[in-house]
Amino acid sequence: MPEPRAGRLLDPPAHAPPTAPSGLLCPAVLDLSGLRQRPRAPGPRGLRGPLELYLAHVGAQDERALRDARELLDAEERARARAFRHDRDRAAYVVAHAALRDVLSVLLGVRAEALPLSREPCAGCGGPHGRPVLRTPGVHFSLSHSGDLVLVALAPAPVGVDVEGLATNRAVLGAQSALHPAEADELALLPAHGRPAAFTRAWVRKEAYLKGLGTGLVRDPALDYVGTGPLPAAPAPGWSVRDVLVPAGYAAAVALRTP
């Protein structure tokens, strides 16, 4: 699979992310070097199209970039980062949340560390640790990270994004209950070597949709059909799901509420 097209954050795509020849959406690649030295955004700008997608590579960040990224986080985010036991997981969290703040700061014309972010109540227990949201109306976003990749989506309507490393055969066998019955039937028709990629395609589509709804996995993922094949299915009227071009070994998708 080819690498996504590169693009600098301060010079984002003029329109919605371009479509790769395979039909996948192609995100712009974030340049997170020099975060603390970056000039302040001149002012708020409108979203360029119905969707903006950005990709960051955790492993591409050196120690200085990681240090600068940590400086953008608020106290709660820093505490969450410290709670990770493994350095790679901590770095992924830091890069993910710094990348989110970076793209939102350019959009809103506000310093990244001063963004008015808050958290929704948890969809499961109602606690104050739900997904991050902006107190600024008219801008929706979603964030996902897995392994070496971070994916951020911005939109004027509810949006969800998910990226995951390809599932193993063992993981596929243990997660059959997460599939819609029709998806389970599709998977059963495939040879064993084709099932991990097909399952992961379906899983990221489901996660993206459930994030867009705001429920996360509180809602049973088996309720919604998104398909395991090359083209995703719309899980419900008023929602569109698209696959996203990411490096080999991963799968990603974005779900957007449509008018």
C-alpha cells in the first residue's frame, strides 16, 4: 500500500482530502517538528470542505518533538500520559493529543495549549471522562491512535475516525460476536488468510461510526452492518462511512453524518 500524500499542517489541503485511486480517502501528513516555535495562527479559518483528515507518525518524532508535544497538553492530559506503563504507548498518546490541539489551533486561531477543550460525560457510566469536545460550536472532531499512527478528523457535522493495526487470526476468532450476522457470513466465505484484513476493515468502520454517534462501544457493534468487503456500507440513513488510506499493516475509516 502506498504512503499517504504528504502535506504540512500550516498549509492544509484546499479541499476535502483527495481520493486515492483505490477509492480510499487520503489524509494530509502532519509535520509536528518545531511545535513550540511555530508562529501563532493568524486567525480562525473555515473548514475546507465537509471533512479534513490528518495523519501523524509517532515514530517520526524525535525527543525534542515529543518534549514540545507534551508542553501543549493540559494538566489532565499530562496525567493520563504519565499513567501509561510503556514508553511507546505514552508517546502515542502525547503525539495524538498534541496533533489534535495543533490542527484545532490553526482552525480556530487559538494557541494550542489554550484551546477550550472539555469532556463529555462517559456514554457508559456518566462519569467526567468521556470523549474530548470543543466548547466552540460548529466544529466537530475525532481522534484515534494505534501503534505508530495517529488519525485526526475535523468536520462541521458529527464525525468519527478509527485506525487499528491488522487483527491476528486469533483475535478474529475471539471477536466474532462484534460482527453483524451478515458480516459474519461474509467472513466465513473468505479463506483464512483473508479474514484478518476483512475483519479489521469492518471493525474500524464500526468504531468510526460509534464514535460519530457518541456512544462508543456502549452500543453493541453487532447491531450495525458496515460490511467486510472493499466498499463500506452506510450503517444508517444520514451517515456515510469511507475507508482511509494508511500504511500497510493498518486499516482506518471515517464516519460522517450527512445532511
